[in-house]
Amino acid sequence: MLCLDLGDRDETLGWNAARNPKLRKGEGMSQKVIDLLNAARARELTAITQYMAQHYELEDRDFGKLASQMKEIAIQEMKHAEDLAERILYLRGEPTTKPDAGIKKGQEIGEMLSTDIALEQQAVKMYNEAAVVCSEEKDQISKRLFEKLLGEEEEHLNIFENLKDHIEKLGAPYLATLTGE
Ligand code: FE
Ligand code: FE
């Protein structure tokens, strides 16, 4: 019987095969975990695109302070997308480049914040569930990554909820504090 061990020469592994030469396809990795990491990455890509679009719109409407906050959060989401990609590559998966949803444009500030709150709430739910699955799949590193992201998404959620709350309670005088540089 011909038994061919392709090892690291396995062409089907693709360009990222070199990332973790010790790990062969199907060995020590969970497709379930890779799929969850990729679902999270697609979610991050949506958040990045949404927050950047809001950053430009707010800048345009002279809400410079709020615009900067959006930019800062968008950059944090970029780091999340990158952390997820690195973990996916380590597990010999292929990081997705596609956001999982379209973005909203031309919203009023209150509506923008509702959009963002929904995005963060979905991420929190998703990452909480993903951490449990990683644990079941005995992948503690991926679990820790989800937990780290979770903490930061909760912070984002808190920022957006506070902003929305202040705008609702204080109205125009509060909005005025979000303008300028
Ligand atoms: Fe994120
Ligand atoms: Fe977030």
C-alpha cells in the first residue's frame, strides 16, 4: 500500500502553511474554532467600516470630538480584526476579508449610536458564546482571545450607551460639547 505523507509539502495548505510548520492540516485544530474566529473577524470588519463612515460624517458635520472618538474605536476594532487573523493563520485557516453586514449612512447622531450599540451587543453575545465553544474544543488561547475582545467590546458598549443617554437627557447643550477639534 502506498502511503504518502505530504507533510509540509502539502500544496492544499496554501500560502499560510509556513505560519505554523509544526501544525499539519487537521491536526490539533478545530474547524469549529476557526469558523468562530472568522465570524468574529467578519463582525469586526463591519464595525470598522461603520465607525470609520461615522467618523467622516461627524467630521463633516463639525462634531470633531465625537468623530475622534469614533476613529479611536475604529482603530481598536482594526486591532481586533488583526488579532483574530493571526490566530486563524496560526490554526492554518484563512482569514476572511468580508464584513458580515452592510453599513448605515446618513443617520442622525442618536441613530448612529443605536446602530453602534446593536453592533457591540451582538459582538458581546457572539464572543461570550465563542469563548464557551473554545473551552469545549480545548483551545484555551482562542478562548482567552475572545475574552480579551469581550472586555473591550463591553467598554465600547458602555461608551456608546453613555453618549446616547447624555444626548437624550441633556439634548443640544450636550451635543455642543461634542463639536470642535
Ligand atoms: Fe471589536
Ligand atoms: Fe467594539
